[in-house]
Amino acid sequence: MEGTSLTPQQEKLKALQELLPEAFSEGKIDWEKLKATLGEDINFSNERYVLNWAGKSDAFKVLQTPTTKTLVPAKDESINFDTTENIFIEGENLEVLKVLQKSYFGKVKMIYIDPPYNTGNDSFIYPDKFSETKAEYEKRVGDKDEEGYMTKDGMFKKNSKENGQYHSNWLSMMMPRLYLAKNLLRQDGVLFASIDDNEVHNLRLLLGEVFGEENFVGELIWKSRQNKDNRNINGLSIDHEYILCFSKNSNNRILKGSERKIEQYQNPDNDERGLWVSGNMVGLLSEDLRPNCHYDLINLATEINYGKPKMGWRYDKKTMARLISENRILWPTNNDGRPRRKVFLNEINEELPNFTSIVGQNIYTRNGTADIEKLFQSKFFDFPKPVNLIKEILEQATEENEIILDFFAGSGTTAQAVMELNKFDGGNRKFICTQLPEPCDEKSEAFKAGYKTIAEISKERIRRASKKIETELEAEKEKLKNQIEFEAPKENNLDLGFKVLKLADSNFKQWQQIEGKDAKALTEQMQLFIDPVSENATIENMVYEFLLKSGKDLNSKIEKRNEFFVINNSEMIMLLESVSQTIIEQVIAEKPMKVIALDKLFKDNDQLKTNTVLQMRDACIEFKTI
């Protein structure tokens, strides 16, 4: 079993080799053969349209470097750990995305992120010099204070506008994360990324490179500010932000479209054509552009003349006459009103009208602040996204049983939005939210209230949002208690829990490359690997590491039977505590597809180990020892 994460290049090379085996020689790409295979369609010249920046090649190295990290459960910080399918991961999101590659490759329906906007005041993780080694980087991001919290000075670098690589640093931070995130999307998956004027141009180009320009869905506009900002010396109030949308595959319809509110359709006049709603008939073009739609409209039965609107009517005289003859016009009783038409539900095209690119109407940043204040009775965050804005996007892009990922979780808005939308429509969407334990400013209200890190606020917000929804459901049930006909609502089974897992070092010792021919150092390292299990490893943590590195998701069913762990009803079995002939026979009786065992459990009993290998082979069970 590989002890490192899946890297993007491994999957791409495998796919390319299957597609073009003739372009490979001894397992590697032969560029001349590739060029010959593709002919004139491949461009090897240096002159081409491309997004480039200082440090891009180093960012690719960061992307392609696998991780040996793992995730360890924190049950005491979770709600309903054993039954919930929602996940909160505390840790640096680049490493977390690498850890998730095997288990969640192609499983996520929607990604929403609200990354640093690179305003000049942001602090985020990036190498302050591109020659920084992985070891130096890991030491820096691993710096802790006396209480075990990450140190902001060691880990984060402020990316000020005076920095000569201001945009480059931000792009180098974003690029590997976006590539890794794309791998996790399903073929019909979609990514939404909030951003403002500082980096919207660069982010759109970067996403075009990662996802392909053909998979650009649109640039959504959100009017985030309700009142004008008079602080800008140039006289312009910037009142909006952007949400960029890219799909994994442009062949799929990404957004559902605007919902038709069926309850609006009625039939007060018992029209035999069924339910209807009144529709506007006022036109959209001036008389000089569409003169045939500018005429007086008269109700011949009452002789009331309704005149002509400034923009005319939607239909010409011939079409209007047909609508009148078919009794589809709703006439006002006086000439102050506007005639409207009947729109019948059964005549409407099944495909919903397209979703507008202007989102979150009448939802502002202050609503996001209010969402936090309702839960904490204090302002802990600057500019949090409103829950209703994220719910609007979730409604458009997800169905009832899909996975949503947010790897810049911040205050936890996405998690709350998922739970609230599930409450609204009875869905069972699951969230995976990742947040770095970024230290809170010591002068902040959050720090004064006892929250040392952003991740602590995120987790507490999810707990409080969960409790809020639970209270609302109880109130709704109480309201319905006295009704004669009462069907238990779907919300009874609502998943309001979440698993907390934390990024951590592997439970297994990692082989260190020995430079030169130092025989003593090599011998010492080999002695360490007599028992490859790290001193701080626990059985439970090893179970989760094996899950991840075997490609099983974090919601896999784990059962302890006798002396072994059974995963997903015998898809896999782990032997982590003891081994004997009896235990081996019990394991084989479970008919698993795969068995993983710690090698040290055999305690130099070569006969038992050899017999185990043979018995597993005879039973067609994949057997691995660590």
C-alpha cells in the first residue's frame, strides 16, 4: 500500500498511456513520438497564449509532491461522530486536498470557495522564497506556540501590494489547490469561487487553465453592498463582488434554472385547460425598433381602450387577436390596469428558465454578519458570506444526496447553508469543510471570547447552527401536534452532526533519504523500521489512515469484530492488534476483498505468516503487510 497521496500526474499519465500507448517508451512519454502521433495539432513552440507568473514552475512542483500526512478523528469535538456523514477537517488545505485524493477522487458534486481576495492586507501560506525546500516549508507551517497552537508569524506571510511578486504569490498559492480540487469533482461537478476586483481577472484565467476555457459557465454578480461606499477617492463605490463558475465537463447542464412556484398556479374560473397564472404582456422594445407591437388594445366587449405601453405590447396584432379569441386575455375592469394573459402550467416547457447571473438579490454582506451575530451574539468575522447566498447557489447546482466541498471554510457558512437547505427540502447533502487553525487576532472579539483559532469558530458555528435548526424543527413539530392528519416530515432524519478530523503526521515512520554512503546512518534507520509504527500512533488513528490510503471514504462503516476491524461489510479487514491461526481463519470466513495487517504482529513467526499468505491467495483475497 502506498504511504503517500495520489498525485495528479499519476492519473493523467495513466490515462494518456491508455489513450496513446504508442507515444510512450519504457513507461515514459517520448516527445518525438507524441509529436508524430498528434501531427500538426500540437504546438511545441514557446510563442503561445498562456498565463504565466514568477514561481509558476515551483507551484507545479508543490502540486506534484505527494504527502505522507493523514487525518485523525477528534470525536470529542464532533456531533454524532459515528452516524453523521458531514465532515470538518482542521488543517492546511493543500495537504488536506492531497490526503483526500484517493478517497474522494471524482465524488464531489459542488465546490464553493471564498479564498483570500488578495487585497494587500491578506496573510496566507506561500513560500516567501521560491527556493524554500519542502522540509523548510513543513517546519514553518508546523511552528507551534507553548499551548500547541500554530504561530501566525511563522506560518503566514502578509502579501502586501508593495511586494514585487504580489499577484504571483497569490497565484502560486491558488494554483495547486485548484488542480487538486478539480480531481475531486464528478464529471457533472461544478466549482464556484467568490472573488472581487483585486484578482477576478487572474482567477478567471487560472480557472480557465485548470478546468479548460470551454468549461467556463459564467461570471455571477452579487451586489454585496446595500449602501454606497463614499471612502473611495476616485468617486466610485464598488458595490458588488463576483462568483466565478466553472464545470468539470461542459457537456452537462450545470444549473437547474429558476424554479417555477407551482403554488402560484390556480384555476379560479375552472378553465378546462387547467391551472394557470397571469403573465405580463408589456413589450421590451421601443416603437422605432418594433412598430408592429405598438398599438391601442381595446376590449371589444366593454369598449375600454387600454392604450399602448411605452415599450408596446409583447405580441403583434395578429397574435394578440388569436389570444383574445382563445380566451387567454385577462381584462382589467377599468382602463387604469394592464391586460395580462393566462399562462397554463401544462403548456410550459419542462426545462426551467435559465438562472440569472445576478445572484443574491436583496442579500448583502451585512446579512452574513447578522447570521454570525444570531449564533454568537457578537461580531466575530469581517465580511462573512450570507447563508442565503450560498443556499441559492446550492439549490441551483446540487440534488438531495450530493457532496459539497469548501476548502476555505472560514466561519463555516457553507456547512450551515447545507444543513439549512436540507431542512428546507428534506435533502441529505453532505459537506466537507476544511479550515486551517489560523490564529485569531488577539485584539479580536473572537479571541476575547476564548476562540484561539478560526477553525475553533468554524466548529462552534456548526454546533450552534445545528442546535438552532434542531430547535426550529421541534417548534414546527409542536405546532403540528394537534392536527388530525399529520405525516412526520422528512426533517426527522436530518443529519445535523459532523465529524471533526485533524491533519496529522503519518502513524508510520517515513524512510529518510540517506545522502552519500553513510553505512552507520543507514543501519540506524533500518533498525528504526523493525517496527514501522510511530510511537504516538493509536489503533483508531491507524484505521483512518488505512482507510484514506486504501481509497475508502471517511464515512466508511467500521466494525470491531473479535480482534480485527471490518470495513464496509467486509470490503476490507484490518489486523492491527494481534494475529493467530484462529484469527486468520475468522478473517477468511468474512470473505473480504482485501486484508491489511501489521507485519510486527507475526512476531518472527515465519510459518504463520507464510501460511497466511497462502491461505489468502487460495481464498482470492488481496493481502498486504505493513
